Amino acid sequence: KAGVTQTPRYLIKTRGQQVTLSCSPISGHRSVSWYQQTPGQGLQFLFEYFSETQRNKGNFPGRFSGRQFSNSRSEMNVSTLELGDSALYLCASSLDSYTGELFFGEGSRLTVL
Amino acid sequence: AQSVTQLGSHVSVSEGALVLLRCNYSSSVPPYLFWYVQYPNQGLQLLLKYTTGATLVKGINGFEAEFKKSETSFHLTKPSAHMSDAAEYFCAVSGTGANSKLTFGKGITLSVRP
């Protein structure tokens, strides 16, 4: 069974630009969560989607948004990029019932110059 | 709200020595507790989890953890460290139900000396 796939793996943007990251969950998984990982703040929860609905949201500004499609694939978007948005963005999927057993992708590493 | 505290950011052990990574949690409801491992340039992988039942939980790669409610702890141990155990380890907590999210600790980097 294929794992969680995130694209792109690496990208470089400049301040003020926007970026869209994509995540394909494990087949059959209906929940997709996004996390931001930085050396200073560690792993911070962005949001979780389940059956195309945002079920939970972390404490990030409105520049961070996401969505989930009917096939459970998810995208997250960051608009008006700031230097502090440089991070590893991790996507994780899980089955419909929430048990905390998340399956992570390898992440998308965003560098903002 | 749930939270976890992982004291220290780096632990170094010799190959063959005991590994002990500490985690304390705070939760207003009976928690679900987890340990995840992250190898360089990879995502996180579940090592083990505690939901209900037996308080001593065995995971992959010889790791285990014991849930101690009286101490609000969920420390990770391995009797004998291997070079391949070098990685970053995260303790995490969640509540139960559809609106629970996984909250991670800051992580501990484990180094293994030959």
C-alpha cells in the first residue's frame, strides 16, 4: 500500500509570494492533518480535514489555508509568504476514527528568501 | 487542553546502553499517548501508543513505554541502544473523539556513540 505522498519535496519562494502544497493520503484514509515543523517551535498543528470538512484548526494566521477534495487528497496554501514561514510542512493521514495514529509523509521543505 | 513536556533536547548514550527518554503529559481527560520517531529527512513514524488497557506498551524496534497516571509520565525505554536508533523522538498526546488533535512535545535528539 502506498504511503502518504507530498509534493513538492523542496521549494524556494520569495517574500510576498504564495505557495500551494499537495498531499495524497494512504488509500482509504479520510482524515488529513497538516503540521509545520521548525527548529524553534517544533511541530505545530495547522489543521485537519475529514471528508472535505475542516474538523480542527491550530493557531495560525488566516494566510494559512487548506482544503480537501472528494478523493481525500488535500492541499494547503500559504499566501503573502514571510521569512518565518520557512519550515518543513508535514502531512499525515489516518482512518476515519481518530486514534492519533497518524501516518506521515516525508514533508515539503519550504524556504522563503 | 492537552500538552506534553520532554525535558532536555539531546540525549547521548553508548551503543548497548539503556535508552531512557522522558515525557510528562498534562491532560484534563484520560489521554491517548504516543511516541513517534523521525529519521533525518523523513517524516514521523509511530513507535508505540497507549490508549487503554495495559500500561506497559511495547513498540517497534525494541522500544517500550509505561503509562504512569500517578506520575503523569510516559517515558520511552530501550534496554540496549543500537547505532540505528539515532534519530529525533517525539512524545505526543491527544484526547478522544473526532475533535481531538495530536499535540507534540519539542522532541529529543538521541545520539548513539560507538
